[in-house]
Amino acid sequence: MYKTGHYGAALVVYAPVGGALLAAGFGAAALAGGAVVVGLSGLPDVDQRIPFVEHRGPTHTVGFLIAVGLCVGAGGVALGQTLATENALVSGETAALGAFGFLLGSLAVGSHLLADALTPMGITPFRPVSDAHYTLSLTRADSAVANYLLLGLGVAVTAATALVAGG
């Protein structure tokens, strides 16, 4: 899929989390989390700019998903430690920000993998442990119609979730 499709997939995957945060009264966290997931949803395609790295190779695996989750989680811990010094945040909240960061990074890469699994090229997410290949072969990655439909679905699911959770 292209950027528009990946943005849509990210919105669909994040909507339940954002909705739960909104319903619990954490609107700022819901918005920030959505921005992180959508913003990082194209990260696996960095392989197209790295010489000698196969497209849909190592950056399209569960291992990469975990690595990105850990990095974003570490960012959450660092943010929590900064806020703890400035605002007397308790250590449990710092750990929660780390877990939230891990979830956001994982959702961003996971949504990318799901969107790419819709294409005939598919993904091999468990490499190097398994060469099992997954594809639904529903649409070509370069289909403008499919990419915009996925974006529209993401926007619609996000809007519906926000309406239900917020009111």
C-alpha cells in the first residue's frame, strides 16, 4: 500500500485504543497516541531508501515491530522521567508511559503489515524463524482507489469511535 492506505490502516487499528482513552477522559493522550501511530505507520518502508535491504524484508517482520515498540516505549519512559522531575509524577505513571509507547510503536508497524498483507506481494512477518508468507491478494499496492478507500475507512472508523466514546 501507499502512504494514504497506511494512514487509513493506522487509524482503523488505533481507533479502539483512542476510543478507550477518550471514554476514560484522556483526550490529549488519545490525540497524541493517534498522531504517533499514524506518523510512524510508514516506517517499515524505510527499507526502500536503504541500499542492500530487500523491500518487505526485515522491516516488515514481527521482530521489527517489537524493536520499534521498544524504541517508542523507551521514549515514553524518558518522557515520564522528564515529567517526573518537573511535575512530581510517580514511577507507576512513568512505566505506564513506557507501556503506552510500546503499544503505539507496535500498532504503527502492525497496521503497516496488515495493510501490506492485503496486496499480492504480501508479507513474510516471521522471518528469519519462518518463511511462511501471508497475503489476501485483494488489491495491488499502487491502486489509488484501494488506498483512498482504506484511508476513508480509517477516517470513518475514527470519527464513529470518537462520537461514541466522547458522547
